[in-house]
Amino acid sequence: MDPDTLSLLAPVVVLVFVTLTVAGVILLKPLSSRLAMLLEAMAREKSEPQPLDEIRHVRELLETLDGRVSLLEERQDFTDALLSGPDRKKLRSSGRPEEPPEGNRP
């Protein structure tokens, strides 16, 4: 290419480059600002504790404790039933176990 052709093409190339740059900025600025807001919101969420996760954890702990208390109540009822049975009252009053009837001996 001769210098005259290059001198004619240089302003066209510069104009196309500037036009593409301005169009890219106009088109990509809203997208980049939305992306920046999204990244900022994600960073804020990670830095703050999640109340929903905490509530879920507390609920699981309460359910576990409720199950354990239910088991303790069942055991307590069983123990109370054993201690208040008629055979136990006889044992407590006499101090020794009664002899089983003749038909029940091994």
C-alpha cells in the first residue's frame, strides 16, 4: 500500500475505533453497573449472618431437645409404674420378697 492510501484509511480506522468504543461503553455500562450491584449484594450477604439459617438451626435443636424430653418422660413414667406396683409395695412394707405360691415354684 502506498502512503496516500494509508493516509486516507487512517481517519476511517480511527473513526470506527472511536465509534465502537463509545457504543461499547453505552451498551455495557448498565450491565456492568448491575453486575457491580449484584457482587456488592452477594458480599453483603456473606458478611452478615443469615437469620433463616440460625432459625432453622434453633428449630432443629428444639426438636432434638423435645425428643429427648419425651424419652425422659417415658422413662420416668416407666420407673414410677415399677415403683408404685403392688409387688413393690409389699416388698417395701415387709423388707423382703414374698415367697411365690406353691404352683409357681420352678
